[in-house]
Amino acid sequence: MISRRHFLSLTAATAGAGMIGAADAFAVEPRFSLVVKDWTVEHAGWPSAAPPLRIAILTDIHAVEPWMPVQRISSIVHELNAQKPDIIVLLGDYVNGLRRRYCTKEIPVGEWMAPLQSLHAPLGVYAILGNHDFWSGQAPEIRRAFRKAGIALLENAALKVSWGRDHFWIAGLYDQLNAESRGIWDLKATLRHITDRAPVILLAHEPDIFAHVPASVTLTLAGHTHGGQIYIPFVGRLGFVADNARYAKYAYGHFEEDGRHMIVSSGLGLSNLPIRFMVPPEIAIVTLRRDERNLNAPLMLKA
């Protein structure tokens, strides 16, 4: 039986741990933490002559002070460039997603775009928009800023990218969630831009599209969920409430269904509440390579 002294000590330790955890969730992890998360995807459809492809993902930046100021975005860009990826993709939600009482300043488009212009990779930088970019009313200004920065913005579009002696396609889907884009985003129309059987990398802000992605798509990359922002071991990712519970199935990580692959990054910024607990801001690096173990798999056919 535990003694009174031990009970009081345990209670004090638990309370102290709780206070430390709360401080981490509100002050340290959202504002100062950054991890580089590596994923490997092996696919039999990746060309045998093509080297592995290293894809860097930045998503859900949510530029805002004091949580994601321009200086922090600049340091993240510096860290990503140091990873020397072959290609960089930006998966949307560049603007503030917090309630006004939790932030001190919303950052103008030109200010957060400035450090993104320093991103560089041999095969280029490609972007899509997210729901907050539309909800903020800034989508037209963001489009102009990407155009001026020389970053390809893909909205129901696809581009061919040469890689070694082969090539692949990078496709970007118009955002699925916001009211402005409902009825506009079109997966089939996006994939109709692809004119051969080469591998396809699909950029989609919200991951629930994965249920509809055909086998012709080699890899889907998504964000939006922030990994739930709060993760409690043995409990789960607590950032999902009634209005976005459908994303809980694809909250974070590498998903494989019927030979199709998707990576969902937890991203960098904050939405609704300025909390991250055990879900640190991340740069995701995905290495896409040929799966030599599954060479008898059927060739992918265009949808």
C-alpha cells in the first residue's frame, strides 16, 4: 500500500509533469520545435532506370505572429534547403488559421512569400492552395505572389518532369473543402492532363480524396490535418471534432490501400488553437523508389 508521503510525492510529480506538458504544448512545441521526418515509399511502377526521388514537403505554414513569423519561416526554408531534395512541394494553407484572440499580427502575403522564394531544388518547386487560403479571401493575391515568385501553382493541372532517362508527372488538385471550390475541384479533369503511363505524384490539400484516387497515381501527398495537433499515446489524435472527424482516418503518416500510397504530413502551423502536443512541426522528406520485391505487379493504367 502506498504511503501518504509517496502519494503526495506522486501527486506533486504528476502535477509538475502536467504543467511541463502544458508549457510544451502552448509555448515550446508550436513555436520552437522542428523535426525532419523521413518516409520511404517503394512502388513497382517507379521506372527501373530512374534513381530514387527525394521529395520535400512543406504544408500548413499558417503564417502569423507570434507563432509562425517570417523569421521562423526563413529558418524552416534554410533547413529544408539543407536537406538537398530533388523536388519541393507546398501543400497549401499559407495564411493564418487561428482565432484572432490567439495571435498578435496577421502577416501579409508578400512578407511570408519572400522566404519561400529562396526554396530551391533541381526539379523545381510546386504548390497548391488550401482551404484557409480561400476562406481568408486572399487566394487571388496568393496566386499572383506565386506567379511572381516563379513557383508553379497547380490547380486541376499536371506538369511533366524529366528525371534521369525517364519522367514523371506532378499533378495538383484544386482545394476540395472551401465553398468557393466546391464543384470546381475535379480529380478526373486533373488526371486527363496526363498523356502516358509515367508515374504520377498527386498534390491534394485534404487527404480524404485518397479514397477516390485511381491506381494510376503512384503517390498522393496531403496535409490539412496537422496530425490532429494533439497526440496522446493509447488515446489518439485529439484535434478532430465533429466537423472534421472524417479526416481522422487519414490523420498522419504513410497509408497504403490496394497498392496505392499516400503520405500525410502534420505540417508546420496551427489552426483554431495555438497548441501542439507530441505533434511537432515538421518538414517531411519522402523518398520514392522502385519496389524490387513486387516486380510482377501489373503495370499502372491511366484512369
